[in-house]
Amino acid sequence: MKIVKDTFLLYLTRLIDVIATFVQIKLLAIYLPKFVVGQIFFVIGIASFLSTLFFAGFPFVFVRFIPKMDDTDSGTLLNLSILLYYLGLLLSTLIGLIFYRTWNFWVLFVGVYLSGILPLIGAYLIGKREVKFYFLLTLVRSLILIILLYAFRHLLSDSTLGYILGIAGICILIIFYLIEGKLTLDRQITKLVLKRIGNFWKYAFLDQLFQPVFMYLYRIITPYVVGFEALASFTVSRRVDNFSRRIFQVPLDIISPEISYRDDRKESIIPALRELKKIYVSLSSVFFLLYIFAGKLIIKLITTGAYLDAYYPLLILAFGLIISSTYSVDATYLRSIGDIKPYFIHNIIWMVTFIASFVVLGKNFGLTGMAASYPIGHLFAGIYVKSRIREKALLMADILFLPTILLVLLSLVLMTRWSVGLVGIYTLFMLASTKFDKMQLRR
């Protein structure tokens, strides 16, 4: 019952965060030129890239170890992660100021970095299975952002946005520690905790280096490939696509601690994961169909008509979501049972494939080529993940996923009603074949 409750709360958390993001994009699109919006997305990309790097693998460590730690050890792990996170802000700012001293840039950079503490705290709370607290923190941050953005909408600029994001981030940190009350960092306990997590953290830390590549590198590369206006449009495509990915991330975040809890009783979790994979692929197809029919309307709702060139790239990104949904559960399973090395390698494969195809295809085909690099990266990464699964029972449903991929690819090429209809029919078949009773987990 707690798993269902936590899943519902985490969905609400993601939804609130997405609404705040879309309000931010809408106000920027209305009150600022597209070129300026692209420049702001560029700075946000740099700050988010670096802040995510300085998560230093701790979100993965939290999921693996927090469920089995007492309050002292888990609090030590949390404080160590936050200390390293803000050390990253100090280092990146000091080094950056040597080369670039524009005030507005650094106000926005610092604001984005300060606001980025919430996902790190959220990963800790998910590991502690305190999702309600994470929900409340997200609600507070979102309300602060929406209220201040609307209040200062006529004064919007890169520096104004930076101040607002910074205020939200500082408020969240203060509220968290006032309630959680874990401020100590004992040296001896820290040594023991580091010894306990050492081997896992090594690969988790390396793996964390690739997460910002997937999430933010495109913002840094795009202006040099096709310009700032294209970045503005492509970021809109990625933001909408990211909404669907956050929806899919929720069950993985909730079930990861449960897998870790049962890592010596794999047979009790594999049947549930196999059915979860069917649901993932089916729902990713539903998102594709949603974007086919309502993608242009969604883009207009969160921006303006000037951003409709983001529509077809959004469909290609949705195709990439379908491919990733065929192996995301498998990758989470490997990480949660402590087999972090294959998880790390699959991200290397994705990163190399993505960067090469993004630059080459972006230069030759613009937004469409840039979007195509995502499903290409997912394809190669997914093949590797499948090859590393030793529990063949976990792969039994995978034969059902190939028709989905082929039918969606056909729809992207033809863009006809009958091809889209075939996707819908096969999605219903997938859902009908799912055995929901096997997804019940008991302690």
C-alpha cells in the first residue's frame, strides 16, 4: 500500500515541477525575443550541466544504501553529498570568473545552481521513503517560482530569473534542514560510511558524469551547430519530452529501493518488473499518440506560435522514449542490485553515440537531425543492457516490443491515419497482455 501511495505522491511531485517549468517557459516566450530565450536556455544548460555533475553519484548511492542505513549513517551521507555539491558551486564560479566576468551570466548561473539542490535532496528522501516531504518541498519551490515570475513578468531578464531561482533554492535548503535537522558530519562515521559504499560509489560517481550529457549537453552544443533560435525551439521539444520521461521515472524511483531491499530474493521481484516493462512500452506509445494529435496545441499552450518548428522533433524524441522504455527497467534492475558497472558502461555507449550523431545530423538536418540522435543513442545503449541481464526471465516479454518500434517508425515516415491507427491497436494489445496481479509486492 505504501508503494502505491508513494508512487501517487511522486507523480504529483513531478507534475507540480513540470507545471512550474512550463509557466517559466511561457512567460519567457511571451515577454522576451526568441533569440534571448535561447541565450537563457544556454546559460541554464551550462549551470544545470555542472550542478548535476557535482551530484557526484550520490542519488544512485542513496537508492542503493539509504533503505538499509540508520539515521546517523544516512544523515552523514546526505551532509557529505550537499557539502560536495556546494563545493562544486564555489569551484565552478571561481574558475569561471577567471575567463568570463559578465554579471548577468553569473547571476543566472548561480541561481540555477542553487535551485538545483532539490533533486539531490529528493533522491535522499526517496531512499528514506519520505516522498511526502519531497512533495511538500517541490510544492513550496514551485509556488515561489510561479509567484515571483508572474510578479516580475514585465521585468523579466536573465538576471531577474537568476535571482528568483536562487531565492527558491535557498528557501528549500533552509526548510529542509529546519525539519530534517541533520547538520553534523562526524569524521569517524564518515570514514566508515565511505568504506561501506566505496566500490558502488566509484561507478555511481563515474556514471553521474554522463547524466548531464543526456539532460543538458544539447543546450551547450546547439548554438554552435544551428544558433540560439534553434536552441529555443529544440529546448521546447525537450521540455515536453522531459515531461513524459519524468512520468516514467516515477515508478523506477519508487521501485529501486524495493529492489535493493530484495536483492537476495530476486525471484520475488522479477515477475513484477517484467509486467512493468509492458506497461512502460504501452504508455510510451500513448505519449507518442498524444503528441501526434495534440503536440502542436501543447507547444502553443506553453510558448507561442513562433515555436511550432518544435513539433516534428518532439515526435522523434517520443520515438526515442519508446526505445528507452524497452530497457529502462532492465538498467534500473542492474543498478539496484549493485551491478553498477554495466549501468555505467551503457551510459558511455549512449553518450558517445549521441554526441557523434547530434553534431553530424544537426549540421545536416537541423532540428530533425538533432532529435534523431536520441533514439539512435537509446538503440545502442539498449542492446548493451539487454546483453548484460543474466536473469532470462526478465527478458521474456521483450519479443512483444519490436512491433511497437517498427509501427511507430512507420508512422513517423508516413504520418498517415492508418499507420497511427496501427500503433493504437497494438498498444491496446500490449496493455491487454499485461498481468497486473503479478505486480503486487509484499514485505
